[in-house]
Amino acid sequence: MGTDISDSLEGTYLLFGMAITGVAVLGSLVFS
């Protein structure tokens, strides 16, 4: 049960990381 929670958290952090990276890349392209 604990592993399920940690796995879901890891997936959430991974999605957040991808989203932040995508926003940063798009932002740098738009404002460059």
C-alpha cells in the first residue's frame, strides 16, 4: 500500500517536471 502511494507520487512529480520543462522551453521560445 505504501509502495502504491510512493509510485503515484513519483509519477506525479515526473508529470510536474515534464510540464515545468515544457513551459520553460515554450517560454524561452516565445520571449526570445
